[in-house]
Amino acid sequence: MADLSCDLGRLRLKNPVMTASGTFGYGKEYHEYFDISRLGAVVVKGIRMEPSHGNPTPRIAETAGGMLNAIGLQGPGVEKFLHGEDYLPFLRRTGATVIVNIWGKTLEEYGEVAARLDAEGDGIAALEINISCPNVKHGGAAFGTDPKLAEAVVSLVRKSTKLPLITKLSPNVGNIAEFARVVEAAGSDMVSLINTLTGMAIDPETRRPRLANLTGGLSGPAVKPVAVRMVYEASRAVKIPVIGMGGIMNGLDAVEFMLAGARAVAVGTATFTDPLAPVKVIQGIEEYLERHRIAAVSELVGAMER
């Protein structure tokens, strides 16, 4: 058996496959299909200080090769996440490695939620700073498309917690390498990318937008070539680990991201078509390693040949 262990600096995982925030809820529904502790990590849906109801419906629309979503970071708020039986207490009982995606409407809120999770978050392995969601009117992508704001958010969160930090980068920028370097210098231990690309769809019959929010985030296989390119560029720009995501449907897709420079990957939209997709990605990576007689998954990282 090949060695699937994944070294992300301060964060060590049993394998390199995690879930993409916003696509896996808080793990409970998927735990009915498989033991979620089998995953490298479960990255939960975004948490801020207060509950958030998200955007009005309709807020999901299928597209060719993927989907648009404008959920709007709906979530229970930090206190319910910490103490509600369907959230962190449940995740602790499963034994899963838990990464909490955090966001805020203001710079200060990012620091507040990070400090709160740090203070009472036994069972939290790391935080993922969401500065890249394109579907909220305050916060989100506003922080991820301005280098100075991105630096300010990461610096503040770094001062607010001792937990390992992942910064989730927006693809809706001109130079992804610049943003990766900015957040690395500000104290992020890792970067994850890509979040969704901003898109829009209109129903020709009704002449109305398919999303109440007008625009949404495009994810799924359609975005994979863009994601692989950005992971490649980011991994060459920084020394910290890169987590790649965007259209991963199977083990070979994950291997492609790792060859581009990702040390770990996240599976998202694929779980909407197959709840077992993350487990199948792990199995696909194992099969690839065995077929090519590769002893450890770490040997794939940045191993693209030219």
C-alpha cells in the first residue's frame, strides 16, 4: 500500500483529500453514506459570529459542466456551531479532522470569530479564512480581490489564533501569485484555491435570471483547467503548502492538481452528483500510485514533466 499521509506543515492529514467548504454542510448528512473520519479533513460550511440566512431562492442552477450557486454563506453562527448537537459536538464524536471555514462582514469580525473558535474549539485542526466568496454583498470577495485588504484580514486573524491558517483565494483576480505571496507574508500557513468563478445564467423562456442574486459562483468540471493553472502559478510563488480544488470528480483529477503543485485537494461539486465522491477520489489516488509503483503520494507534488 502506498503512503497517503499528507504533510501540510503544522497540519498533518491521513490522506490528501478533504471536502470543499460549502459543499459538505457540517458532515452529518454524508456520515450516513460513509465514515467521514476516512477523509483527510472535513472543511465545514462558513462560520461567522452571528447566524446568516443567506440569499433568497432560487440560489442554485445547473450549467454545462457544473453549477452556479448563490447560497450567500448561510450558517448557524459561531455559538451554535460550537455547542449545537448537529455541528462541532457531532464532528468530535466521528473522530474526523475538522477545518472550520470562517468569514465576516467586517475586518474585525474575522478576528472575533477566529478568537472565539481558538478559545473553545477543542477538536478544530485548522481555520480556513474565506476572503473569496463572490455571493455576499459585504465581506467575502471584497477582501480577496484587494491585496491590502487580504493582507489586513490574514494579519488580524493570525494575531487572533494559534491554530494553523489556510487562506482561500479568489480566482476573480488578475494575478493569483501576487495574492498567494501577500497572504503568505501576512502569516497564512497554507493557501487553498480556487473558490468559484463569478458567473450568470438567464432562462430564455422566462427571460429571467436563473438566480435571485443575478450572479453566482461557477464550480464543477468546467472550471478545472482554470483551477489547475492557478494552483500551478500559486505553488511556484510561495513556500507554504497549496491545497487545490475546482472540478475534481475522480482520482485522476486529484493527481492532476498534485502534479501542478498541490499538496492536498478538496472535493466539492462532485458530492452533489455522488455523495461517495470524496472516498472514491481517495481510492482513485491509491490506484494511480499502485499502477505507477509510486511509494508515497507526496512524490506527486509538483512532479509535472515538461
